[in-house]
Amino acid sequence: EVRLVESGGGLVQPGGSLRLSCAASGFTFSDHYMDWVRQAPGKGLEWVARTRNKANSYTTEYAASVKGRFTISRDDSKNSLDLQMNSLKTEDTALYYCARGSIILGSRPSFDIWGQGTMVTVSS
Amino acid sequence: DIQMTQSPSTLSASVGDRVTITCRASQSISRWLAWYQQKPGKAPKLLIYEASNLESGVPSRFSGSGSGTEFTLTISSLQPDDFATYYCQHYDSYPLTFGGGTKVEIK
């Protein structure tokens, strides 16, 4: 079964740090781009960050709202994806989803598999 | 950044209705558009990719069309399981962005 399981969420004070993890199983993790997408309570979806695969040099992309504060990384040997979040702000409060980039010949990746999310609350 | 605008934001419909949701991009995104369905307390689910391609396992009552800046998601005959919120998302360039969502409610 293809599966993504996030962990690491919790309550943190403004200015603090948190590291989220996503454990992947049931597919060849190293082949795929991987992303983080978040959803503030009662709000819509917001893309956060992407890491490409080894074939594309593990390059990364970030939303402007998190660039310079968040770092996405992956460990293909452990089938894991991380998101290091520093200098957290109250507006970072959200459910954070790990999402897999699809692989379709001749196409670009959309998000074809999602985890169930881990909640991050930034509050004093 | 490319802005994605969905309409309507809320839609009331009955089982068996034909439902159409529109998504407009602030600039051309070719066909790099996906549609997702999200139910309360659940993760989003991919329905359509590259504007009109049905994801494996998704019922054929769902269809997508459009290119450039105007796209539609159509549910040909609304079923009880389809009451949910639907999001479009472009993947033409960075940052990737989502529409604000369309909530399909029971009439």
C-alpha cells in the first residue's frame, strides 16, 4: 500500500523551531518529487515547498512566505522527507501535509498521494 | 505569481444534478492544472491532472476541460459521496498555487 505518514507537529511559541517528518512506504521514494502543502484552520490549501529527485539534483523550491525560514530535505535511504521550520510565526499555524509528485511520461508532477497531515500551532 | 480564482465559492445542488465549477488563472498556464476533492477532516484527493486527464480510480462522472486561463470541472450526475470541497491548482511555474475552493453542498 502506498502511504505517507507525517509526524513532528505540535505547539510552539512564535520565533521557535519545529521539524516535521514524513515517512513514505509502498513506492520507490527516490523516483519522486516530494512536497509540503499546508492548510490553516478553516482555510484553503497553500503549497509550501518542493524537493526534486536525485535525477534533478535534489533541487528545491519554496513559497515566498516561508523562504529563508523553512528548509525541505529528504533521505532516500530512509524513504523520508523533512521540513525544518525556523522563526515560526502565528500565521504558520496549519495542518501540514506531505504530498507525492506524480510521475507521468511527458507531463509534470501533480500531487497524487497525500498523507493525513500533522498539526502545527504557533502561539504564545 | 499566478492567481487562481474559482467560482462559485459555494454551490448547492441535488443528487443527480450536473455540476460545473470554474477555475480561472491570472495568466496562461497551458494545461498545467489539477483538480482535487477534499472531504472534512481528510486529505485532498487528486481527481484530474493536466486539465482533462482522469486520475486512476476516479469515477467517470468527473471530467475536466480547458486550457490557457479558463478551466472547468464537471460532475455529470452528482452522487451523495461527491459533497465536498473542490480545489484547482496550477503547476505551470513557481510558486504553485491553489484556487480558493468550491464547497458543494446538499440542496
